[in-house]
Amino acid sequence: MKSVKLELLTSPGCVHCHAFLEFWKTAQKDWPNVHFKEINVVTPEGQEIAGKYMIFASPGIIINGELWASGGFDREKFIQKLKEVSQ
């Protein structure tokens, strides 16, 4: 399995961000190759990432340096994408 970098750009009080984090808590055990990092948009790093990827809605889900989704996510499509990039 290839190593995968997963970054999550979150914002305070974001319902979709919380939903993703809860989902990832249960799913991450199946993905030991995924290196997860949560970045808050109010931090300088978060501001830089929001600008770089033009993220206007949280969460911003970045997989291997590529913006995969923002403003929400589809669990099945997310797992499918992880499978693709892990091969």
C-alpha cells in the first residue's frame, strides 16, 4: 500500500468538519498508510492552504496535495478515492 497524505482544513463550529472527524475516527484503523493532519483555517497555515487551494467552504479535504472536496463529503466516494491512491 502506498503512503497517502490526508489533510483536513476545518473551521470552528463547522458541522461538516465535525461529521468528517467522527467518520475518520472510526475509519482510520482500516487505513494505516494514511497520514492524517487537521489544520484549522484560522491559523496562518490554514489561511495559506485555503488560499492555495481556493477553499471557500469547510471542510477542505486534500489528498496527496490535491483538493478532493470542500463543503462536505460523500463517504463512499472518499473511501473509493483512498483505495485508488493507496494502490
